[in-house]
Amino acid sequence: MSFFASLIKPLAYLSLPVLLLRFISASSPMGKYYIRVFTYLGTMATVASCSVVVAAGMSLVGRRYDVNFVVARMFYIVASRLLGVEVEVEGEEHMDEKPAVLMANHQSELDILIIGRLMPKRAAIMAKQSLRWTPLGPFMSMSGALFIDRGNNARAVRSLEAAGEAMRTHKLSMWMFPEGTRHSAEIPDMLSLKKGGFHLAIKAGIPIIPIVTENYWRMYHRGVFDQGTIKVRVLPAISTEGLTPEDVPALTIRVRDQMLAALREISIKAPGQEEKEKTRDTKEAPKEIAAPVASASLSVPSSAALSEGVSPSPLPEALLRDGSRKGSKDGSASENGTETSTEEDDGMVLVGRPSV
């Protein structure tokens, strides 16, 4: 009897925290949210800690570039079961083309679960420099991640050139989020795409594979973290063969348009979404830019004066300067919300952009 008691007592003590967390989760929506976030981040930290050992061992046997595949699947199997969140993939056969630049839309930290489900073999991740110093940093370094210092243009250019060479030599794919930062809202939408990944794909001569995750706002945003299924659509590869840096702006618009159309198609409609989308699309529609008109007070020579050989007086220089300045300002944006000016994108590096 005492033997069974010695076994049951520790289990009873261990079950108390679990029962307490379940009670909090059932009685408080915010409590449920924080418990599930803690579970998600705790799983990520645990797998990241174990992944250092996995990365070291696989590097010794010459499989460094498969580390991301192994660890990603490990994280997905554990996290999806703990949280009750499944990822359903359409068009996964398009991932077979290698090497390629894999471009996915970015909504929140939950996207790591998407990476866990879809990360292919022989693939690396492009990440911002600050992630090197997070718990994921050691693992990412040993698995061949490319860290971009977006605050230093020269170093960023060298990193992209080295990445392109490595992708060609080792037939590696590169996973990136071209929006540059997270964007989550009730109505499915995307930010403008940064151009670094497009320059990388064109310079390396490899295709781009867009990966679109449905808008999961209904399942996950601040205060809400529910169970459910997240749909992902992998689009056919877009060739960069024969393209030059001058084609980057048009390619950026093309990829964003395809991804946005797929995003709106696979996402569950939010209340009033269609009306809001129409309103936004109307606002984003390109407007004709009227040419500067001279002031009515300016004297215009008559036809008689012109016939007599009288030359008209030039427009004031101030007006010409103002019109030129206004025209250049109005012409700096392109359709679909994608920037095409030669000025620096917010936080993005300049990589051999063509002049316009």
C-alpha cells in the first residue's frame, strides 16, 4: 500500500498546476490566451534549446542544411498537438522546385508554426540581425541562417551576394518574409514588399515561390488564441530567367498582386469585409496627376502679338520650381501600394536599384 502511495502522491502534486491552469483557462478568456501563448513560447524555447544539439550533430555528419527541416518538423508536431492548431497545405508539390526563394506573408509569431509545417530540406532562413541574439540565435547560426543588418547597407549587400552564391553552389532554398515586418488585421491585406529578396532571386537566377497563409485573425490576435485549422496555399514558381535589376519593381508588384489575390480567396470573410475592400481599393486606385496650371494673373500673348514676332515672357522661376517639385513628389508612388521610388524603403537595404 505504501508503495502505491509513494507513486500516486508525486503525480497528485504534479497534476495540481495542470488542473489550476485548466480552471483559469476555462473561467477567463484572457487567462486562456496567456496560458496558450506561454505554452507556445515555452515549446519554442524548449525545441530551440534541443535544436542546438541537433544542429551540432547534423553538422558533424555533413547535413547542416537539413537542420531546419528536422527541427521545424519537431516543433510543428509538438506545438500543433499541444495547442490544437493544424496547418492545411494546398499546392505543396510546388515546393519541390529547388533552389528557390520562398516568400511568405507575415502576420505574427504564429507564422513559425507555418514554417514548422512547410520548411523543406536543404533550406535556410533569411532573418534580421537582431534575431541572432535571441534564444533562436545559436540554432539559426548553426543551421545556415542569413542575418541581414538592415541598418548597414554595405554589409547587407555583401550578405545578399554571399547568399546568392551559396544558393547556386549548394542548391539551397531561402525562406523569407518580404513584407519586412508583421502585419495582422481583421481584413486580409499585405504590406508593400521589400526588394532585397527580388534582387537576390534575379542575381542568382532562381525562381520565386510565393507562400500564402490565410488571415487567421479570427483564431489569433491579442486576447484571442483559439484552436482550429490554418489554410496555406503554395503558388506556382515565378521564373526570374532573363530578368535584370531594372525589372525588380514590376516583379515586386506582380508577386504581391498574386499573393494578395490568393490571401483574399482562401481567407474566411470577416463581417463587412467586401464593402471595406471596395472602399480601400477605390482609395488605392491610381489617380491622374494634373499638370501645373499657370496663374490667371499671368499675361498670355495674343495671336496678333505672336504674328508680329513678339516673344512671350517666360513663366516665373518660382512657379516652375514649384511645379517640378510637385510633379516629382506625386510620381514617387506606384499602384498596389508597392514602393518603386529610388529612395530607401523603411528599414530595407538598397541593393543595386535602377535609376528611374
